[in-house]
Amino acid sequence: MFNSINNLNESIIEEFKAQIRGELVFPNDFNYHTARKVYNGMIDKYPGLIVKCIDVADVIHSVNFGRNNDLLVAVRGGGHNGGGLGICDDGLVIDLSGIKFVRVDISDRTVRVGGGNLWGEVDHATHPFGLAIPAGIISTTGVGGLTLGGGVGHLSRKFGLTIDNLLEADMVLADGSFFTVNAKQHPDLFWAIRGGGGNFGIVTSFKFKAYKVKTVIGGPTLWPIEKTEEIMEWYHNFIQNAPDELNGFIATMIIPGDPFPKHLHNKQFCGIVWCYVGDPAKFDKLFEAVLELDPLFQHVGEMPYPSIQTLFDGLMPPGMQWYWRADFFNELGAEVREQHLKFGSNIPTPLSQMHLYPISGAASRVGAQETPWAYRDAKYAGVIVGVDPDPKKADKITSWCKDYWQALHPYSSGGAYSNFMMDEGQDRVKASYKHNYERLTKIKKKYDPTNLFKVNQNIQPSN
């Protein structure tokens, strides 16, 4: 059982206050309800104390305070986690959103990023130098959560997952100690954080490898939902054989409204969102195969890389209701395509959708044991999301999402990308780390034997 903040002697609280340069937010403070909100409006938790850290010392003091007083501890970066695993009821939330900085080193194309940064802030800093780090598809996502879980996005086929480009991290561990981890310093811990989530400590800064990416050619192509099976069969063969420079994730979706043309509004589609980072002169020839399929709508063109990263930000603001389910897939066989047509034709709300992200190209050429991310042989990371601004529709979007997932799960690889999961229990965590799970439990025991960092896709210490 965990202790409650309410049970702590006032002198203990006052001593802690004196150690912190950042802000302490208690339930009776005016900004408490704003501070406790996360991206997913379906999550409604009431922590006993939120510490808005502004430096590493704040994090160290917060970890020691939580451990010494037997508090439930959650760690929040961008607050984007679908299952709300950056916040908790009654316990201590260590909020990293004040630890923000981005330093670009053009001499070796590396970028140092604070543990509280969002990816849009990183893109803002790297873009003037013509550089980019592979990371997701939404700019409001936190650097920490996305990176520690893996990092699938527009650049994955060309440059790998975000974890494949992590060179070093500064961490505060469960005992309050501070480590810098990389391939030579604490290599076991460095291995574990590249996909093992927030189980092993709090990362206060990341060092990434960046690439020369200034502009991309990208955007969506749409087909009527009735063509889902045909498009998915074509897509599977096309994307697996496409050059690494071309990425495209396939989706079933509704076009909700602006900025799309009116004749598309509130209709269901099978879509592919493309991102090309190769020689622009070669794109038209490569894209001929797509245009031969006669898309009903296509808006694909050259744009700055940050623009494709923010393409969906306006449609997906914080605070909406979200329910997520996910799996890895090796194939898009007839049975799978049939279910995508069925559920894609019955999407419950305009923002609910399904995505399949390709794990081919560079992301597939990393060994299955080189990082905890065990499904390098999977062809797709799939995710189904029920989304709507109205809390009254929470049951509706959840039911659709679960039914869709249950229909597809028998054809899956068994586990899921952890950043696409809700709080689904130990069996799902084990399935998602597969052959790497046992090694992770031993590293967990070494660095967090009491499981202080358990509000996450939890890897329990080995016995």
C-alpha cells in the first residue's frame, strides 16, 4: 500500500518545498485542475501533489521525496500517453514540462534535448539548420514518452525509429543517483531505455543523431472506403518494396471538415499519408503507381519537414476523449482486409480512425535483441483510436475500438507498440516485449528493485 500525501507531517512538506526551485501544485491551488489535465480527456485523475520541475536537482529531490515517503510516483513529460500513465490518483506527479532546452551541434549533427520538450519545439530548433530527428507524426507529443517507447513516424523507413538514433541520456534513478548512459557508460541501462519505457529512471536530457532533412514531399491520398480491400492489398506489396526514402501509413478514417474540400466532409475513406525524403527529381516517377489507382483526392507536395509533423495538430487538440487499442501485424491478408473494410465503413465519430505504420526499411534492419523493441520483423504497427470531444460518446468510441481490435487480434503478431497501448495489464506488456522481457526484468531489479517507477507499461523486477 502507498502512503497518502495527506498523511505526511506538515514539516516534511515544508522541508520539501524549500528544496524545490520549481512549482508545487496541491489540490487546493487555483491551477491544480489545469496542471492535472493530460492530452487524453478520458483520463481524470487527482494526484496529491504535482511538482513542476525546472532542473535536474528538482527531479532528484522529488524522487527522494516520493521514495522516502512511500508515495505512488508518476512521471509526466508531454502528457500525451493514451492510457494517462503520466499521472496518478493521490500520489506524486513529477512533471518535467519545465525542463526544456534544445541545443543543436552542427559539427557532428547531434541534438541535446530536455526531458520536458515537445517534438514541435525540437523541430523548430533543428529546421533552420536543415536537420531533423525521426519522431512520430504529431508535434505536440512529448520527446520523453515517444522516445522511451520506440518512436515510429514519417522518417522510420529511411532513418529508423527514434530509439535507433538515441546516442545518450542523462537520468535520475530510483535511489536519487544521476547517471549519464550511452553505449560505453552503463550500457545495460542504455539498452533498456531504448524501448523499455519509463521503467528504469527519469530521463532529464536526450542526445540524438540528426539527419539532413529540410523539406519533404508529402500529404494524403484518399479513396472511397469501398476500395479498402483493393488499396490495402496493393499497399502491402508497394510499401514493402518501395525505396527507404518513401514512407506512407495507411488508414481508415472520416474526413471531419476543414481544411479538406466540402465534398469530402463526413465521409469514410481509406487513405495513405505519404512522406518522401529522397531526390525530388525521382518522386514523380515513383508516385505514378499511386496515381494509377485513381485517388478521389490527393494533396501531395513539397513542404518544410515541420509542416508534415504539424499536419494533424489542428484536428487533434488536447482534451478530447481517446481510447486506444493496438497490435503488430506481419500480413494484410484477405481476412484482415475484410475487417478493415467492415469497421472502416462504420467509424462512430469523425475523428476516430485506424492507422498501420510500416516497420520496413531501416527500422526493420535493427536486430530483434539490439533494443527492447522486439518486433523488428513485424511489417506494421497498427493502432485503432476512438476519438471525440464529447464525454457522452466515450462508451461509443470505446466499444467500436474494442470490437475492431478483437476482430483483428487473431491475425496479429501478438504484442503491440507500447506507446499505442492503454493500461492493459502484465500479459500485454510481456507479449509486447516478447523475448526481451526477461532481460528487462533483470535490469529493472538492478536499477529499480522496489518498482518505484511503476506508473507505466510496467516491467516488474525479476525475483
